[in-house]
Amino acid sequence: MSCGIYVWEQGAEELWQLPYYRTYWHLPFPQGQQLTELSLSNGLSYRCLEPLTCYHVAYEDGDSLSLDLTFDALHPPHEHGVRDGLGHFDQLGRLTGEIVLYGERIPVDCIEMRDRTWGPRRESRQKTMLAYDYGARSETSGFHCSTLFDAERQQYRLLTGFVLREHGLRHVTEAVRDVVRDPGGRPERIEVRGRDEDGAEFEVCGEIVSRWGMPSTPWFNWVSTVRWSLPDGSEGYGEDQETWSPERFRALRRA
């Protein structure tokens, strides 16, 4: 299996600049362990405390980095096409605990996303251009939208998403994503506009706070922390993740 642990901060955008990272591309999968309580040889472990609801994540790498974090879901997983070994779900939750980075203790109390995908990895295709956006302030104020770039319409169109409102989670039925970039093609500002299952319109605007360029296989990703203006007008934090086939991003740079 592969496993990556990354810590990024404002002003550190390239892999070598990150305060901490470790990647394992050929990590032996441990025999005889259950997926509900897994310990890896690189120091990462997690336990399912309550299925689809509560998880504990820990990591230890000597004096460099340790993690002790608990995820408590804000809502049931939002599914998209889960069937026969394919599909995806997204779930916002409150993340609490502590990070210790080179002796500096950093308390954690925020809202974060847990997501899961089943499907093939298409290593040779050079057509991917996806975006993954989310942000939240509480269990009644937040959103998520996954979008795919439509070359014919020249805009990002909805794959799946939801809005957290006072009366619960509402499915997004239509949405578009716009992005403002700097001269190098890096995202600077994000806007997502759409409508939920009740016909209520929403709009979120996000300013990039920090970002880094994540190499992966078979993709390249801009991973950004974002300060969002949420659908109810309040402020919250989350992420913008842009996933590119390398050739598509090179074409953007050339243009």
C-alpha cells in the first residue's frame, strides 16, 4: 500500500519546503489485522470507535511529529454511486486532539472532512480535471461540492455535494465552480454557486489562506486551506483541492 503524511503552512508550497512530510509508496500491508483497528509499520494507526461515526487516528515519528486526533461525525455519510466496488462518500466531522511538531504542541479543534472512494486508478489517462471544495462552521452551517471540468461548456459542473442548513443536510442538485488564478496557474479565489434539493439557491466564496502542490500518482494536486463565506453568510474554514492529470495542467501553464 501507499501512505503519506503531510504538514503544510502558509508560504510553503513545494514539497521540500513543508515543515514535515513522509511518503511510503511500497508499504507492506499488515497481515491478520482488521480494517476497523489498523496499525502500520510507519507509525500510523487508526481505530473505528463507532462505525461511520467516530474514529481515532494516531501517528508517531520520533521527535519530529506525533498526532493524536479523534473524528466525530456531524452527519451520516453523503453517498455518491456506492455499488459493486465503486462509489464515494463524504462526511464532515469535528476533529479534536493534538499535534506535536518538533516539540511544539498544537491543539486541534476544528471541522474536517472524511471521505472514501472505491474504484480503479487510471494511471495512463491524461484527462482528469476535478475540484473538491468544502467548508463548515457547525452542524447547521457548511457545504461540500465536487465538480468536474466540462470542456464543451468550459466550466466546472457538479458531480456531488450537500449543504448543511438549520433543517438538516440537503443534497445539491446543480452547481458551478469558478476560480481566479495567479499568473502561474495557482488558485487564489474560489466561488461555488448552486441550488439544493429544496430549490434554495446558495453561493460560497473562498480566499486561499495557504496551499501546496502535492505530487501523486497518476495526478498532481493543489491542496489549499480556504477561508469561506458560507451559504448562511457566516465565516468558516475548509479546503479546495484541484486534481489534474499532469498534461492538462501543463496545457494550462502553456496557455
